[in-house]
Amino acid sequence: MTEGSQSRILVVDDVRESALITRALLARGNFDRIDIASGGLEALRMCGITPDGEADSTAEHPYQLVVLDIMMPDIDGLEVCARMRLAKGTRDLPILMLTATNDTETLNQAFMAGADDFLTKPIDEMRLLARIRNLLRMRREQERRALREEDLRVQNAALRQGQLTLSLIDPTTNLLKDRVLELVISDCRARGRPAALSLVRIIDYGAYVAAHGQDKGEALLAQVADMLQAIPAPLAVYLTAYGPGSFMLIHPGAPSASELEDWNARAAEAVEMAAINHGNSIQAEHVTLWTRTVWAEPSGLAAAADTIIDRTKQELLERQ
């Protein structure tokens, strides 16, 4: 999956031809999940913000970035940007503003309203793609930093309480702990969001540990975890350590399991290509992965997670 296939972008422009040109330029950069809003009010609605001037602090939005024209007939891009910055769901959403002028006052107003960057029209393709990729990378780094800061906060609280197990990060794999998966499932149920789940298991991991020892087993887990983290995944996906030799992914809001199924195939291929000697498996000479994916409605997520684990155990037993 490319960066573009993972990122959904909203283009806001009241001139249809201009919006279509922007979408075409983005498509040439492999950004193919593009929606168009024909005005400021429509853009706010599509981002889950009420049209009466009040920012809905609980609203969610499906976008990773907004390309926003300043000049529009209903409400201009400056006001749209300012309203987005007031809403919890879009407070940190990257916003690239488009303007037909280099007027210093207008650009200052854009940044004061909360814009992250701007481009002048006519749009240069290379600059547009470079700015968008940079904003997406910055946003992902902000999310990772926020997670690390949350982990530090939890660890500090745990130290004060003498409960180091409250950490959100698994020390062996440096991945999120399975407790995070439970929290995400609970959040999906509360918000009425479906999700895709994927279980990834090292085949005959227990046999590997029996042959090589616990330390080598943990080293294998860390090595596979590094390989999994290097595989591009949709931005919203959480990758967690899930017990000895296993990993679990959850993709909140996914319309189907197809993206995780594609990721599973790439993960299995990456581990196979690494040709890590197993030494104690009746299945294969090298370390291999077993993957299973499921999609479920909010109310069925917990049961789906249990089902995929139980079925995997049964299927692996039947292979022996």
C-alpha cells in the first residue's frame, strides 16, 4: 500500500474546474482517495462540524489532510480553517491553503487562522505533492510523539504507584501492549465504529523457544516486530504485541478487511524473505507467519477478536 492509498484528502474549492485540476495533480502523485467540497459550509459538514458556527467537540472526520481555497462565496477559507481548529476532531488536521495572491496580510491571516502551509495559484504539481507529503509525515510524527509522551506519563504514574505493568509499550517488541487493543475496541463500540482485526502469529514459536531458549525467543520477537513496523499500513492502524509469538492489528473505521489482508500478505512475504532459521519446526525450515483477518460491526468486535484467536489455535493444531 502506498502513502497515497492510505491518505484520504478533502479538496475545498468553489470552482469545480479548479478542484478537478487539484484532484488530478494529487492522483498523479498516487493520492487516489480524494473528496471535493464545493464550499466552506459543505467542507465543515463533511468534517463533522456543525454549520451554525459552533464547533462540535465530539465530531470525527475521515480525512488525513485538507486542501483549502481561501476565496469562496459562502464562507471563506480563513473562517473554515478557524472553525476546524476549534473542533476536537479536526484540531490537529493538516490544512494546506491555496491563494491566488502572495499578499503578506492574507498569508498572515491564514497562519493566524491555523493553516499549516500555503501554495499560490496556479498550482505547481511538484510543490503541491511535496507540501502534502511533508504535512502527512509531520502529522504521523506528532501522533507517534504523543503516544510516546502518553507512555511516559503512564510509566511515571506507575512508578509512583509501584505498578510498572501499566506501561503502554511492550519492552520486548517496543510495540503497543494488548491493553491498547482492548481500549481501541472499547472506543469503537462507544463511537459506533466498525473495525478490521488481524492476528499475526509466528508458527511454532513455542518450539523455537524450546530449542533456542527464552532470550533467543525474545530476540526473534523483536526482530519480527521491527520487520512488521517497516511495512506501510493505513494511518489509523494500531499494531500491538499480543502474547508469546503473536501480534494483533486493529483498523478502526475500516470499511472492510481488505487493507489488512494486503498487509498480512506483505508481512508474511517479508518474514519469508528474511530466511530466519527455525531449527525446531515440522512446518518449515525457516520462521514463517500465520495470519488471519476479520471485519466486524462495533458490537461484535470483542467476539470477533476471540473468534479469530480460537480459530487460529485450532487451525494450527490441525496442521501438526
